[in-house]
Amino acid sequence: KLGRPSELPPEPLPNYEGDEEFLRRLHHVLLEVEVLEGSLQCPDSGRRFPISRGVPNLLLSEDEA
Amino acid sequence: APPPRRPRRTGPAKMSSAEPGRFFCTAGRGLEPFLAREVQARLGATEVDCVSGKVFFRAAVGPGELRKLRSGERLFLLLKKHSPLPVSGSRGKMLHEIKSLVIGEPKYWLDIISAWRKLHGHKGETDDVSQENALALKRKSEETNTASKRQKTEQVRAIASEECQVEAGETCVAPGRKSSQECWTESKTSSELPSKGSGENPTANEKLSFSFRVSCRCSGAIAKILTSQEIGRAIGIMLVKQCGWRADLRDPDLEIFVHLNDIQSVVGIPLFRLPLANREYIKRAGLRSTVAWAMASLAEISAGALVLDPMCGLGTILLEAAKEWPEAYYWGADISDSQLEGADGNIRTAGLMDKIELLKASVKALPLPSEGFDSVISDIPFGKKFKTTNDAQLLPDILQEMERVLRVGGTLVLLLSQELRRRVDGLTKCAGSDSAEASADGDSGAAPAQALSVDGNSSSLTQGGGESVLSRHFGSLVPEGVYAVSLGKTDAFIHKYRKVSAPGTG
């Protein structure tokens, strides 16, 4: 989630390989967008890791490790 | 006098092909084998000769290509390389010998100057070429020196450390080059002044104002009779007399480098004002760039590889690697905000943002998948940088994570201090002698080289042999070479390992 409409469907559609428009948007999100401030969320635990100045902070606290 | 020879060139570009020339490049102690390999691989050099602190070679490339050398310190055009000067008790006689070695015929030096000018891509016929050349060099040094005082300090340290590490002996530069610090500071100041002389009559000034400086280093038997300063001064006076040049200690057009020791007598002209180790793409230097490059060269980075530095600091290793092997993906991790900020700045300055990814993470708990990387390369900070006194305890944790994220067949290249290395060895002895697979011949590329040492003590080359704590505890990391290198004031050791199989399997 980029916090703005990324024009991407929530799931890849079948035959997405042939969908030029989709691929272009996907490429943009994956390779041309740099998150400067935001967070990464662990899909399992839900734990959020903050991103600051483009660098994600993935340090765990003592009790988490 | 016969007209100067014209080199055969296809156009103004001073790139791929040029007349073959003889060069030598100084190198930090321990990096000579890397440099020797590099000049062959990168420049197609022949007649490569390695001695302590220098690599001599012949190559047919222009300055643009020569500038790309990554493991050398300063590059020189070789003028003379002779056997050591005979040492007699008579100072006068020795000075005479030195002068005939260096100066020879006056015409010799005129030829050298025109050859040198051509090497720098000038037309060579106009009178104000030397002025142009001096300005070009100044402009160049301005361009490459856009960074802050820190870079300047780095340069100064670089020169000082380079000169310290080559020989044990006199290393003072004569005449009257007071200290490296001052010299380079002044050089920078003068390069910032607007170029004078373009409006005035350059021709008349030019012939009188070609300036030079002699840098002399001598050690061994010769140093017992004469000092570097005396020799430098004598040569300088002679050149002024014979060639009519002007001695300029601060910002000469030409620097003449004379190195006399028990092995040989060498005379050369430096090709570039700044050491090769100064990278225009690095804003804040951490580890010495030549050592960082050498480490990366051991990692066998191929196209599509994933490379990690889990204690990246300012990112020097990743920068050197990404510049040289751009078809790979680089990840850096560090726990320090200020270091990461510096690394980020370096990456942006170098334009490598899409090649190098940074994480704030701990090497003891890397948020990275197991066996995900082809190479792990790291300078393990030692001594005062570690806050705790438990370096030894931390080491196994660090190594465990590094080993985990490395794929089978991947390479691990570490820079360890003498103390850390001793600890590794100490742990080894306690661990007993579990044999590990001794695959001494894992890599296809560079062969592990004997580390050179000035005193003649060879540093140990641990190959296979399975006595490393790593093979004992982690079961899968096999040593493939150890290289002693000088970091200026201290020595360090590059250790290379290969992961041969995951522990507990196979």
C-alpha cells in the first residue's frame, strides 16, 4: 500500500504477463518508487518496521529477538 | 635537436590505444599481488614486475584507462629503473652518481617533457602547452576534489600513510616540502585562484616558468651516507642549471620522483595529481578504497549476484564493488544511523541508488532469508569501535548469521584485525582438530597469493587444513586464503572462505 491510489488491483489478474498496462504500473511501483518515509509490515506478525529517509529500520527490541 | 616523436593516434580521444609505455604504480603493503593481477586484467599489461610497494609494468593505454586502476596508490611514468647505486664512503662521489642517474643528458629531459605532454593529450607544439597543462591539471583536481575538507584530510592521510608504509627508512620529501598537509593545502588554494596568464603574454612567461619539484625517498645503505633531502636538493639544483627550469615546491608543473634503496634506483614522473585511491565517486571515505576493492575482487561477483555487507558503515566496500561489478545487487546493513546516513550520501553521490539497498539492522539478527546471498563481504570493526569489550563473544554470533544467509558455494570475505584474527586462531586451538573438507581450490579466478611482507616474514596462508574455528562450529565454511594488508598505521588480514554445505546436511 502506497497511501495513494497506485492503480494496481489487489491481486494479479490471470494472464497478467500479457497486460502491458499492468506490467508498466507494476514496474513503476517495484523499481521506480522509493519509499522515503513509511513502514514495512510483516505479513505474519503484523509488526510494522518504520522507514526513514529511505532506510527501513529492521532492528528488533530485546524482548522481540 | 631532433623534433619530438609524434605518437600514432587515431583522434583526440585518449582512450583505448596509445604507444606502449613503461609505468610503475605504488601499492599499499600486501596489495601488490592484487595490483599486479589488475594491471594485467584491466590494461593488458606485460612485463609485470612486483617488488615491495611497487608494481612495474608496460601497457599501451592512455591516461583515461590508467586512471581506472583500483588497487594502486600512485601511478608514475617510469623513466629509469636501475640496480641499486654503489655505496661508497664518499658523499661527493655518490651525489655525482645520483646526478648522472637522474639527469643524464639535458636533451633527455626535453624529450621526456614532450612525451609527457603528449601522454596528457596535448598537441605538444604550441608554446603555452605547459601552461595549459598546468591549468588542466588544476581544473581536474578541482573537479575531482569537489568534496569537503574530510576528503582533503583523507588525501593527506593517504599520502602520509602511503609514504610511511613503503619502506622502513627515510621518507622525507625534498627539498623543503615541509609536510604533506601543508603542501596539499597550498596546492588546493592555488587551484582555486582564477587562471592567470591567459591574458598576459604566455609565450614569454612560459619558457621561463616551467616548474618542477623533486620528491626523493631513500632507504637502506644509501640513507646512511646521504639524506633524502640532500639528494633531492642536489638533483633540483642540477636540473635548474641544466634545463633552466624553475623549482616550485608548491604547485609544480612536473614532479620528479626518485626512489633509491637497496633493491633498485627508480626515477619516475607521477601521472596524476591525486592518488588513485581517491575516488571521485566517494564522498566520505571509510575503509581505504584500495583494500575495499581488493576484498570485493576476492568475492567472485558475477552478473546477477546478490552481495551483502552486514556491517557496511559508510558503504565503501559496496561502492567499490558496485562500481566494478555493476550487474549485481548490493545490500548493506548497519545499526548506526550516522553511518547509514553517510552511506546513503555516498550512494547518492556515486549515483548507485538503484544498485545498493540499505537496511538498519543488526548483523546478529539479520532480517534476511537463509542462503539468500552469493557473497558476504565485510570489514569487521575492531578495537575501539565496538562499544562492548566482548568482541570475542560477539564474533561467533556475527559469523553464524553471515554463514546462514550465504548460499552453498558462496564466498565470505572478511577484514580482521590482528587481534580478532588471533582470537579466531586461539579458538581454533581449543577446538581441537576436526577436519573439514579441505577444498583448497574453490575459485576459478584469482589464485590465493602469498601475502608480501616488507620484513620478509611471510604471513600464514591458511588453505583447507580445517583448523579454523569456523569449520569446527559452523561446519561449512572452508578457508581459501589469507592476505595481510597494511591500513596505514595498522595491519589487517583479509580472510576468504567458501560455504561448502549447510551444517547438519550432506
